[in-house]
Amino acid sequence: MSESNSKEKVTVLGVGTGGSRIAAELAATSSANRLKIVLVDTDEKALSNFSNHEQLLIGSDWTDKQGCGGDMSRGEKASGASSQALSDIIVNTELLIVVSPLGGGTGSGTVPFIATIARRLKVLSLFFVTRPFSFEGNLRFKNADKSLKSLTKTADAVICLENDILFKNLSGNINSDFKEADKTLAECVGGISEMLFTEGLITIDFTHIKQMLKKRDADCHIGIGRAIGENKNEAAIKDLLECPTLGGSETLENCNTAIVTLLAGPDLNMNDINSCISHIKELFTEDCEVNVGVATSSDRENYLQLTLLTIKDRKKDAQQEDLFGPAPKKTTRRKPPKKEKKEATVYNIQGELPLQELTSGIFENSTPTMHNGQNLDIPTYLRQGLTLDIGE
């Protein structure tokens, strides 16, 4: 197996503390030598745990190097303050992959800003993000939803995973569970690099992959299945379908495009390829475009790895619904209700008290009391022509 020239072809940013953990896991895989991996955070102490990796501390003036404390606006300001540093990392790459849990201040605030930079620099961007657990607070859900809404408008493709699904098979040890989840996400990013850089029996052109990914408003899912031994074909397919990041059978049925790669040893034969691809194609509709890549290497004897990336173009689905879906219901402007006319009664008529003719009354023959040209002997309401409200 040979690899294409991949220098500066793919850059991976792990954003926030969670994203940094995933990026660090990725750096420990065999795919790392094909990727430029950078850890991005607002928390200097958190980054110190990954001293062996390339890092970027952003927004120090806004966060005092101590993180965002769950404040998404601080994450936005931090990324804005470090816009040039982020641009310098992104500008020379062909594909930008960003991994980050959403819900916190740094990830939720920074990820949409990075997508904006990538779009301005015309760099293809793919985002792996996760949504908070169902038991987490409302603030984290609001942060995640706001960030995701902004992200899907700007990024070329987004893979959004629910933590509840990612962690559905718990071991009971929280540290090992998070470690396993980080490893799963790292393997998915590594699986993308395998698709892009592995040259083999059947290759997938990088330009073609870019064209498939470069669809605004695209939903993506990725899964990996591995197996060793005599029944590796069936076992690898089973492992693939059980991968929590793949999204389940409904996701597969609704996708528009799929990319599947087989990585195996020299013992791979055409029957193996036909068996795996035929089984996988059965998961999709006839209209789904399926692209296949196959590669072998001597160090993978009796081994099979299946990597599957699915793409659903939301814009395309919306257009089809407009063409073939049910016609929208007509909305008629409702007239304001007529005011009910009340029958006039002595209780609901507002009348006015008829005023007497302007006169001095019993003081008419007396010398008037004058002040500023007004006869103070005449009652005020008469003198000033006031109307008295007798009420209802």
C-alpha cells in the first residue's frame, strides 16, 4: 500500500478541552503522520496536559488563559481576538477537520467562527461535533443548539453525534468510557484520512470526495468496522453497523451519497469485495450514489477494516419535497372579529351633566370678588366651562 502526497492536505483542529482529548487520541493512531493536528483552547492549564502536541491558546485577553467558564460569548470573543492565528493555521490546507463537543463556552463559541474563517479562505471544512448528555443543564443545550444552528449554515459538512448514543454501551467506569468515546471519534477522523490518502486496487479521487462533501447544509455520518479471522467479512460488517457514530439504519436509508473503503491484507480476493459491497449496498436506496475504494497491505494479513461515510444533502431533500410533496395549506387572513354592539341602557350610556348658565347666583347683586380678571364668586366648573363625567 502506498500513500499519496498529503503534506498540508488535511488539518485537524481539536477545539476545547474535549476536542483536545480527541485530537490527542488521533495523534496516537497510524493516521497521524498524514495529518496536521493542532489543539485549540482558551484554558492554558488544560493545554498543559498535552504538551507533546502542537497547540494554540486563543483569546488570552478575554479569558485570562483560564477558559470560558461555560460562557459562549467569551468563546466567540476569544476566537475573534485570535482570528489571524487561526487563519494562519487553516490557509494552507485543502481540507479542514474540526472536532469538538458542543455545550461549553470554548467549543460552542469558537467552532462557528472557525467555519466562517474556512469559508472566507475557501477551505473545505468538515466538523465532528457532539451534543450534551440529556442530563446536562439547559445552558449547555442552549449553547449547543445555537452553535450548531450557526455552524450548519457555514460549514461544508457537519457530523453531529449525540453523547447519549455515543455512550450507550457503558462500562461503569467513567474514565474508561470517555477514553473509549474519544478513541471512537479519533478513529472516525482517521478513517477519513484512510479514504483520502490510501492508494490501492480501487482508489477514490480526493477531488471527487471534495465535490461530494462540498454541499452546504449536508448531514454526514461515519462508521468503522474491523475484524480479524476466518469470518472477518461478516464480523466487520456487523461491527460497522453497530458503530454508534453511523446513525442507524434510518440514516443509511435516507442518505444521498456514500463512500465505503475496504482496507485488508494481501489475502483479500474479489469474492470478499463483492460480498462486502453487495451487503452494504443493500442498506441504501437505489438512488444513493455509492463510491468504493479498496486497498491492501502486507501488514494487514487476515484483517479487514470497513469505513463508511454517508452524506445527506438537506437542500436536495427540501427541493424534492417542494416538487413532489403535498401542497402547503393555504393560509387566509382572518378578519378581526366585529365588536358586539351593546344595547343602550341607563347603565352603559356615558352622559354629561348639563351645566347651568354662567351666573353669580345669590351674589349677583353683590360686589364681585375679582382676581386676575376672574369672578371668584362663580363656581370654578362653571367659570372654566368644565364638563363633569357622571360615569356609567
